[in-house]
Amino acid sequence: MIIDFQSVNYQADIKLIEFTKKRIAKLEQFYDRIVSVEIFTKVENRSDPSNKQVELKVKVPGDHFIIKKICRSFEQAVDLTASSAERLLKRYKEKNRQHSA
């Protein structure tokens, strides 16, 4: 699985990058055929303190998923997007298992 981290319009801290890559690497436990995951982190221009956006593009053979979350911190947004991706991958895996049976 290829993990690509991109920070849009700001310089990401190395701790955030390491945390994100470690958390996203755990997705392989739920579906082992993930081709790549692209991670986009961005600070939204708004007065609300919940302005940290994380977007995941999870590519699997023949399909892809896009998950976006906006939170107060990047770590919280990464965790929420990863949890959503886990649920999606479990459903996707189950659906493919039923089709092949």
C-alpha cells in the first residue's frame, strides 16, 4: 500500500505526518488489497475553531473511496477519517465476499 501525505497551503509538522501514516497503515488490517491512500490536510478559512480538514482517497482494485472530515485538530480529523475508512472497507470486503460466493 502506498501512502501519500500532502499538506495544502501550510507546512505540516513531522509528528503529524508520522501519526497520520501510522494510523492509515492500520487500514490494511481491514482490507489487504488497498492499492494506495492519498491524504490531504488543509486549514479552512473560517472563523469556526473546527477548521482542520482531512480528506482520504482510498484506492482499491476497481474502486475508490473519498472520506472528508473537519475537526478542531488534525489528529482528531485523521482518526475520524480512518475510522470511517475502516467501516467502508469492512462493508466493501463483505460485499465482495458475497458476490464471489
